[in-house]
Amino acid sequence: MATATANLKEVLAELTKKPGVIAACVASRDGFVIEGLTSEEEFDMDALGAFTSSALIGWETFGTDASAGGPQMLLVEFESGPIAVSPAGDAVLVVMGNRLCNLGRLRIEAARAREAVAACL
């Protein structure tokens, strides 16, 4: 399990090196952060994990009820930057960018990392 955690940290470290990415974390489906990295000094990683996993579960429920299937990714744009949230195996991958972060690039990088994260768990 130590190797999986080390590999997970490496995946997140690669994400946070991308231009405009300020945080990346993997949370359990119940919102507890498994691993997370950020370039911000004062950042509440626990809140990020809790809120985003809850949002993903809500949209999964909607997808089931609407016979639309499960969401592949949630993209939300805030004044301060975008957040990409996606299922990664039995966990949730969250990637957060700043105002200068390219939304398309964030989406592509999160989609690529999703499989790597799932393989680490």
C-alpha cells in the first residue's frame, strides 16, 4: 500500500506542475482526503474533498434517475478559476485551477490522471 500512496502522490505532483493548477486531491466517496497537494499556503483540502465528492454523488444519483448514466466529469467555473471533479475507481479526483488556468487543458489533464489514480488505489 505504501507504493500505491507514493505513486498517487507522484500523479498529483505531476498535475500540480501544470500551468494554472493550484490543487489536486483524491478523496474517498465519503469525502475524506486520501492524498492531496496544493501550491497555496492556506487551502482547506478537507473541505475540497468533502464538497466535491458530495457533488459528484449527487450528479450520479441524478444520472441514474434520469437514465443518463454516470457523470464522467464535473466542470465548474468560479471567479477564481475552474474545478474538475471526476470518479477515479472507488475515489474522486479533484483538480483545481486559478483564473489563468485553461479550462480545456484542465479537463484533458484530469481525464488523463483519472486512470492513473484509479490504478493506484
